[in-house]
Amino acid sequence: MSAPALLRAASDLVGALRSEWFPVDRLQALQQALLLEQLRHAYANVPFYRRRWPQDPVEILRSGAFAELPLVRRETVQACPEDFLAETGDRHEWRRSKTSGSTARPLESWLDRRAWQQCKYSLKFRRLLASGWRPGHRVTIVEAVAREALAEHVESYALPGERWLQPRSFLSLFEPTESHLESYRRFRPHHIYAPMSYLAGLARLWSESDRRNVPLRTLQTSGEWFHPQTRRRVSERFGVPVLDVYGSTEFKEIAWQCRELGGYHVNMESVLVEVLDPSGAAVAPGGAGEVVVTSLTNRAMPLIRYVTGDRAALLGGSCRCGRESLRLDAFEGRTVDVLALPDGRRISPYALTTAVETCPGVLQYRIVQLERDRLDVPIVLPGASESALAALRATLAGVVGPAVKIDVRVVADLPREPSGKCAPVKLSRPWQTEEGRV
């Protein structure tokens, strides 16, 4: 990174540290100013919006018609991604991100240099400071990258001097968790950043000696939906809080948890988040709906009113930490993960994971809908008795009904998907992706 770029990153960090304490009305005013700039840019330089919007963005905001702009879905971007790329800007400086394709075929998105620096550096370091990280704290990062490719992957986005500011070790998610124990004992990290499914597996191996000798301050997660009970078990085992980050490949970090665990603080300086009901209307605080995101700073591929496919609740009021930013909570997984049952009902994966989490001792699990009337439920439950498995089957049957056959089986471990994730609910048939949509 050049010296001017490094200075811009530092300036952005200082600005982010100030704006996180702005009162909510000032944050909303900042958002509106950024939104107007982004709409003007998109209308002038992005083919899709130039064709689709009925009037220029100044009139759109002035008339209060932003909520009437058409929603953009992943499939639309996939059909013609070039339509969403700006005709201006130096494409040699853009950074590419690629989704894992867990819900559909992969999607490429692009960020300009300034937006990339904001998302990957200033907003990330602000979150780290809020979590209790301080310069010099050691961090272990578990990446969904093969061991032999870790070094190249790390260097692709490392800041100059970051290895001294934040000593780091990197581990591959695709290696056996047991092989990482020696690294933790030798490096003694203050923070671990890894998927929750990995941390749940590591918790099984974490000894009392490790708890005394490794000076952990936090565990930090992202990329996987998980049940609150899983968080409690992992937090209790390590003796530190588990702080989650909600993000996406298209927008990077969207919202994050502070140590108060009072919901997810939205990065209002980089994204505008809406939570909509099935009719497309905004939900009131306390209500749940589909998460729709607008990029405020990315000029390379501005995604405006982009449907993420995730469901969450909108919180009102301020967090106990004193930040007044918009907050999200009660994530229910992706809308495409809703299960369609033989009797015509559609149920959230949350109903099933809640049922599984009532079974004592379950360390990991996966619920796979093979057919409308058939669930496969592999679980990691050492020493499980047949009566415990029967009780779990009965609990699940109470959720899905008697017409669904449920195969609960004990396994030693759960394999990861190619993306490195270990989703708790998985649909295996294409028709379920469509019919399960809400």
C-alpha cells in the first residue's frame, strides 16, 4: 500500500472512531448525504440503474420515494454483472470478491480501492477496538484457505506494519482441529477469529490447562448462522465472550456485536440497511423481516436495495454501550433455507435448531432435508444413549409433524462445505430453494 493510501486508511479510521459515537439523528443525516452521492453516481455511471430508475436521484430522495425503488436480487446481478459495474473509475485498482455459492451459483462483486480500505481496515479496526483488542494483542485467524495457500492469501490484503501492530497466526479451516492445539499453546492468542462450527469443535478439545495458559479475551465469529445456546456453551467453555460479525461478500462487514451483546451495530457509514416484511414495507422496531442493503461508498459496483436473503429483527433504542447506531438481532438464517413440509407449512430453520439445542450434550449437528418428508440429522453427541436419540426424534417430530421421517444418527465429526462453512440446516434439492423462499 502506498503512503497516500495508508494515510487515507488512517484518516478513515479516525473518522470511524468519531462517528460511532454520533447521536442517531447525526448518523442518519450522514447516511442521507452519502446515499444522495451514491444515487447520483449510480444514475450517471451504472447502466442498470440508468435504465430502471424513473427519475434522477435528487428527485427520488426529495419526494421520499427511495423505498419505492425496485429491489435488486442476486439472480438479476448474476444474469448480467457488467450492468452493475460503473463505467468510470480505474478497474485496475478494484478488488474482486466472490461468494461461496452456497445458495446459488457464485457471484462476483467488485469494490473500489477506497471502499475496500474502509471495509477491510478502518471499520474492521474500529470493531476490534470495541471488542477489547489493543495494539500488541495476538490474534489467531482461522481461514477457509488451504494451508499451502495461506501465506499468499494473507499478503494479499495485509497492511504495512500490521504484523507488529497486531501479531497474527493463521490456521487453515480445512485441517483437523486437533492439529491446531499446539499452535494455540505456543502462540497464546488474546483473540481467535473463526467460524462458530470450528469453535464448537475446538471447545471439545480445550482443556482446563489451555484455559489457564492461553490469555484469551474474546472469540470472534462470522459467516455462519448459529443458535444462541451454541454461543453460550462455547463462551462458557472458553470463559470469554463470543462476538459475531454479520457481513457478506458483496458488502463486507455490515454489522457487528460489541461486548454488551445488545444486538448488531450497523456500519451506518458504509451501508444503509432496511428490514422489510413480505409486502416490502419497513418493519417496526422489534419486528423481523428480510434484510435489504444499500452500499453507500462503493463506487465500483454499487448495489442499491440489494436483497441479501437473510432474515433478522430490527431493534429500537440504544445499546448499553452508548452507541446509537441502528441495530439488528435474532438472525434466522437465509430465507432460502426455509423448509417446505408435506402439509404445506413452511418453517424457519430456527424452529428446528431450537429443538435440537434442547438435547443435552449435543456439540455439533446438521439438519438436512433430503425430501419433503425426510430429514437426515447427523449429530456429534459422544456417548449418546438410544433413549436420548429417541427423545430428540420426538422433539423434532413435534415441530415438523408425523408425516416426516427423521433419521437421527451419531457421527464423530461433520464435514465442511467447500466454502469452509458448516451450515446447521441444509437443503439438498433445487425445488426446495424455490419453494422454501418467503
